[in-house]
Amino acid sequence: MEMFACLRWNLRSGMEEGNGFWGWGRFEMSKSRWAYGLILAGLMFCWGCGSGLVSVEGQVTWQGQPVEEGNIVLEAADGQGPSVGGKIQNGQYRLSGQSAVPPGEKIVRITATRKTGRKIEAGPPSPPGTWVEEVESYIPAEYNSQSKLRCTIPPGKSSRQDFALPMQ
């Protein structure tokens, strides 16, 4: 214990002399200054919290009927920035969280498949004689791979963008 005696003496003597912990001096602050400081720090923290991304949701229909199953992708029209996308289910989509959208002009790409009602042979790697439901992509290329569909995402927390296809 004697080898730590000097440390004990330094701590004790620093506190006794009014120098504060480790001799750094006293630091006193009124309660109101602490409150103002905490409020200012909180405001600065919250001011920097906004990501600038917008949560986008809406409805997608084809010939007046909800698109049962598909995908939607929003790409920056100027080619600068990320493409974001998500699933369309029962005619509804929501792009939020990791899929939230930067504001601006976007190219919209929509794809969807549906069952034709026919059965076709599955092919490899399935065993011979395996039959599956045939599905078809039914949204034309002008709304996906060669899309002319555009929308503008305004700055803010959320935006609603509905797409009634085919566009007139």
C-alpha cells in the first residue's frame, strides 16, 4: 500500500488546496448556464439529424387494377445520385428507411409479373416432368427498361406518388 501513498497524497493535497481534481482548478457553473448549454447542444444535434431523404409511398395500377406484385425503382433523372426501389404488393409501395429517396426529378421504372393460368415444364435444375405456373411480365418497356415516366420528389419528410398505368 505504501507505494500508492504519493498518489493518495497528491489527490488529497490537490483537493485540500482548492485546486479541484488533479489540481486543475475549480470549475463552477450556474444551473441556468448548464440548462442553456444543454438546450443549445440538443438543438445543434437535432439540426444535423436530418438526412434530407424523403419517405415516398403510393399506389400503382395497370388498366385500373392494382398491380398485385412488382417492383418500383426511382433513379435520379440527371444520373447523379443513388437509385432506390422496393416491392409493390397489392398495388401499394413504400420507400422509407434505407430505401428513402433524395428529393429531385426522378425516372420511374415499374416492373410486374402475373400468372397466365397455364402450366409449363420447369426445366433444369428441376427433375424432368416438373410443372410450374407460367408467369409473364406485363408492364411495357416504356415504363421500365425504356422508361419515359417521370416524377418530382419535393424536399420534406414524406411524399405521395401514385402511378396509374398506362399513362394517357
